[in-house]
Amino acid sequence: MNVFLWIVQAVLAAMFAMAGVMKSTQPKEKLVGRLPWTADFSQNTVRLIGIVEFAAALGLILPAATDIAPVLTPLAATGLGVVMVLAALTHARRKEPSAIAFNAVLLALAALVAWGRFGPYSF
């Protein structure tokens, strides 16, 4: 199970790192084509979301891999879970069911990592 959790952490970290870099570095006008929900938020809010996602991606891997404050890994997973709940609420308001389903999958994976790393497979 430990190896499985590492794989899930790596997949989540890769996805959120890419998304975070994209949201924090590209102008809002360019993002609206790929991510229509960004039209509802200011440039600064979209950048903040990107920075949070990138920081959480780092938090999923680095603390556990370096054995420096490994409790930050399940906390990062919990934070990503909160971000996914908020994202699903945004997509529900915009009536985007496919995006809600994607958020639900990411939420489930983040919850799995949080459960495993807080509980029986902690570091």
C-alpha cells in the first residue's frame, strides 16, 4: 500500500504542479480559452489558486522524500481536497458536470493520500 500511495502522490503532484504553473504564469485572457471558469475570477485570484496548487504539489512529495516534517504531506493532501471541494462548487454553479466529476476523482485521490499518510501508512 505504501508504494501505491507514493504513486498516487506522484500523479497528483504532477497534475497539480502543471496546473499550478499554468495558472500562476499565464495571463487570464489566455487561460479563459482552456479554463472557462477563470472568467469569473480576477487575475490575482487565479494566480493565487495556481500558487496554492503548486505549493501543495511540492508538499505531496518533498516532506516525505526528504524526511523533513513529513506531516506536511498529508496536510498538503488535505489542502488539495479542500481546493477540489471549492472547485466542484464553482463548477456546480456554472453547470459543468464533467468538471465536477474530474474534481471528485481528484478529491478522492487526495483523501486517499491524506487517510493513508495520517493513518496506517504514515512516515
